[in-house]
Amino acid sequence: MPRFVDLSIYLENDVLSDPPPLAPKITYQKHADTVAEFVQMLPGTTAADFPDGEAAAAEWVTLTTHNGTHLDAPYHFHSTQDAKLGGSRPSITIDQVPLDWCFRPGVKLDFRHFPDGYVATAADVEAELQRIGHTLQPFDIVVVNTRAGSRYGFGDYVSAGCGMGYEATMYLLERGVRLTGTDAWSWDAPFSYTAKKIAETGDKSLIWEGHKAGRDIGYCHLEKLHNLESLPGDGFTICCFPHKIRGASAGWTRAVAIFEETKA
């Protein structure tokens, strides 16, 4: 049987994995809390008809499609994509993402040594691929292990980790990668560092540069992955099918790495 490694964070109330205004909210209903609802749906019944006075547990969840571990569609980044692939076209939404992008060989880039706010370059990607001995293949799923993975559950998570710049992202896309991921809050460097650099340099091209690479070649990326430090550089498959939300910019996913066990 294959071995599965969970790469997803929880959706939960008590661990801050988004800026407070964007945090999810979960309201839990216990079994007894829903008896009145069931009585309404089953005319002629009373609370006494339910064993031990219990109906069904349920939860009400308020969230965005970008809470928890999720897959961003090209539509999230920009209204058009593929300017460098024969001309711009409308960006695809999460329900239009090809499913075969989401079940592919995985590659992990270990960028934990880069400081928070660092913007990884194409040279960084190339050097790491050489270190792990991997030659990129079209549709490889490339995930980036940053320092942010170790800060999940702490107050500085949203501002932790390095980001992937435009040229690093394009290095992957030009070699046929169409799905990437990070254990940080964003594929790009944390906004606090980007804002400081823009103020210092006046360079507005730094705004969301990794995301905006999708204008030139459409791609998807996973954000808020977890447990990437447990993965080797390659030799596994990633499965990350997104929830099918019509016309949406992202969809939640239970991302997992799958290792095929070999006989001794």
C-alpha cells in the first residue's frame, strides 16, 4: 500500500493562519443542538423520539476560498493569462483547472535557509534543483519549503518565509510546470517586506510579482501547505484536487504526498 503524508493545515478558529479580518469562523453544533431542526424537517416527531436526545452534529463555516490549504486558479492572479503562449486569453477559474495538473510527481525546493522577505530568483531554483539532482519535467508539481512552515501556529506566520519572484516563477513555468506550492501564507514574499522595498525603490513591478507571472503563463499554486520538511527532494506524487466552486478564484484542498512503498 502507498504511504500518505498530509500536507495540509487545519481550518480552525484558534490558530491564526490569515490576517485577522480574513480569518475563518467555525460555529460548532453538538448533537443535541440540532434536534429542533430535525423535528421541523420530520413533521410528527418530537425531541423524545431521538435516541439519547441527540440528532446530528454539524458546523457552520464562514470563510473565503483562500482560507486553509487551498489551490489558487489563474483567475485569482489576473483576468487574463498566457500572454507569452500565443496571446492573452481569459484566465481559467478553479472549476476549469485541468484535473491532471493536480495529481503529478512532486519536487521539493528547500528554501528554509532564506530569511523572511527574501525573494527567490531563477538562480536559486536552478541551484536547488542541481543540489537534489532533479531535472524538471513538464507538469511536475514544485513545492517550496520556507521558514514559514515552522511558524504555523505562531503570531508571525503571515509575515514569515521567503517568496518566489517573477523570474523564479517563470523559470518553472517555461519548463512546463503548471502547479506550484508553498508552506507560507503567500507564493510571493510577505506584504510587509514588499511594501518596504517599494517605498525604498519606487519599483511598482514588485507588487505581487510571483502571482502576476500568471499573466504571461497561466498556472496554479498551493498556499499554506504544511509538513514539507518531511519530504525529500523528489520521489513522491502530490494529490491536490480543489473543491469545485463555480467561477471561483480558488478552492480548498486536502493536499497529500503519496509514496509508493517498494519491496525490500
